[in-house]
Amino acid sequence: MKQGTKVIAGALAVAFAVAGCGEKKGGEGERKKFGLVTTGVAGFWDICKTGAENAGKDLDVDVEVVFPNGGVEQKSKMEDMLSRGVDGISAAVIDPVNQSAFFDEVAGRVEFITMDTDAPDSKRKVYIGMDNYEAGRLCGQLVKEALPEGGEVVLFIGRLEQDNSKRRRQGVIDELMERSHDSSRYDPPGEVVKGEKFTVLATLTDQFDRAKGKANAEDMLTKHPEVACFVGLFEYNSPLILEALSQAGKLHRVKVVGFDENEVTLQAIIDGTVHGTVVQNPYEYGYQSVKVLKALTAGDESMIPENKFIDIPARQIRKENVEAYWKDLNAKLGK
């Protein structure tokens, strides 16, 4: 072997040792460092970030939260965290099928869990979140309350590549169609789904593009002037729907049901322009992620259920409980 080759080989060995390739981090006495990776930018994730940072303070660990734009950037940000020596990562998964192999690599180097949206076929230790199919059915129940006689409904969502998106949407549809509970069912998004009382005209995606999200609502108002209800399945969808309805002079005429706890949505429930919303608990997603990661780095897996799912249930928010809910949320956020 030439001398120059020996030098290069030695340098590579040192680089891999520093990066910890093939070995999980977490030496005794070191202050732990954890990363949380979201699916994008939204107020929902700001709440999750607060929960994670508060857990960091309570548990005396360092926490970094990043907000990637799409699957490619998500992978890049996670690789950057690994290179900087995090001890564990909790990720909200954008594309569980195509990202699974990468997540397995991550799980081989640090403690790895998922939150909000899962990669069930990966080697993640546990999923923290809710049952999105059942939460979708809760949303469908709110639509039924808003439209007791039935009617035409349009669904709006950021993207359908995510596992949580598919299940949430299907839960709404199955509830409106009065079907049995089956989270493996999937109605293609390009087809009209017609039941005895309700017709789901379309599912429109925007890939987190707010301008596109609003334009989708405006387009549906033009194409379907008799539409009875718009359902926003991502946190930012309902505020965009409200903007489109307001500009078209159709507030109160078209019912709105939302998802998550955007402040605009909560105020609209108080004002009567949104019937209700289904809320998760992103604060606990963040807090519990850090708590679980710290335990795992200490070799403690006692908090992981047999089904590898830590359930933080969703709930319905209507006019009668919105103010109490909002007050509690603000208290957690220090507002």
C-alpha cells in the first residue's frame, strides 16, 4: 500500500469513528442531545417545538427542532443532525415507503422514534401520536352534526403521501358513508365518493403551498356553487378556506369543519363560522418524544407498549368547549 493511500485510509477511519457509523451514541455522563424533525412549517409544529423544548429544560437535555420542506430536505436535515452527534431523533414521517430504508440506517446509529405520522415498517422503536383513521372518523362526525340532512363535501389536505394523511382522509369518508371501521380501506382521491346522504366531491392537495391551498378552495366554490361543507384536514387548511369563503361572501353559507388548533380556527368556532375541529396534542408529541428518547439512551424501554404505539388520543372541539381548551393550550405555551 502506498503511503498516500495509508494516510487517506487512516483519515476515513477517523471520520467514521467521529460520526459514530454503526454505533449508537450515548456515553455515560454526557449531556444528551436530541433532534425533532417535523413534516413542514405550521403553527401545529410550533406547539410541538414548545413541548419538546420544555421537556429539554425539565429533563436537562439539549433539544433541536427543525422544519424541513419535503422529504429530500427532511433527509438532509437528519443527516446533518447525525453528523453533529445527536443521541436520538424523533421524526414525523413524510413518505413512509420511500424513506423507510433511510430510517433503518438512522435507527442503526442513534435511538430513533416517530411522532405524528409513522413509518411502521421501519426499525423505529415506537410511534407517538394518535390513530389517524379514528381521528378522521371524529372529524366525519362533526360534518354530520353540521349537516344533519347531508350534502356535498370537499376535503382539503396538504399531501397524501404521508401515512397519517391517508388514514385521516379515509376515516372522514368512511364515517360519512356509514361504513364499518377498516383503516386499510382506500378510496382513490380522484374519484367522487357517493353515499346515501353525503357525496365527497373531491380531495385537493397543496403540498404545503398556502397560495395553492386557498386557490383550491376558490376553485371548488366556482365549480360547485351548491357545495355544503369544506373540510380542512391539515392545520392551515381551515384558515385558508375561511379566507376564500369570506372573499366570496359565503361565510355561514358553506359549513366548515377543521383539524388541529390554529388560532384562526378556534376563533372561528367561537364566531360560528367553523362548526368544530378535531385536535391532536402536538405539545405532548414533542414533550413525550424527548422523554422517551432520554429513557432509551439510558437503556430503559419500559415505556414502549407491545404494539409500539404510544396513543395520545384526539378529541373534538366545538363551541361549548373551545374557550376552555384554548385557555389550557395558552397556559402550556406560556401565553
